Amino acid sequence: MTKISKRKTRLSFETDAEMRGWGSITVDKEKRKTRRVPVTRAIIVDVDNAFHGTVRLKGTRQAFDFSWEGLFLWAVEQKVMKERAEKKRLRDAKKRGRVVR
């Protein structure tokens, strides 16, 4: 298997996930007045190199850097927190005398 970083010079992809951001619409064309309105925008992931990447909302310039190692550690942390919450829910239900599946 070849690594994507060796095959592509620049990798960017659009996810199915959407976030709410801000956009603008023109209210009065003669006076060039605009109004800010909430819009949903797709999340874009740009891979800078083998170790880092950036995420941004489609149509915006503001980007946030992340490391792939940090992303992996965050995912592990989320899984551990979810498992702990499930164990606590089962333990609390057992104390109350309820059977939970």
C-alpha cells in the first residue's frame, strides 16, 4: 500500500458533516448594504504534509491546524469516556434494581 502523501502533492476533501457558520446577503444593491445570516457549510479537511492538517468551513478562509497524532489521541480519549459512561449507567441501574441491556 502506498501512502497518499507520496502520491499527491496536495490533498483536500469535503466531508458530509456540516457546521453552522455565518454568511452575508445583499439587502440593498444600490447602497451595497449586506446582512449577516446563519448558513450551514461543509467541513473541508486539507492535508498539509504527513504530520499536520487543517480544517475549515467551505467558503471561508479561517483554518484550524491539527496533528494526526493529536486527532488519534482525541479519538482514543472519546472512546474511553464513552465506555466509562456506559459502565456508570449500568452500575447505577443495577443499584436501583433495574435490569438494563
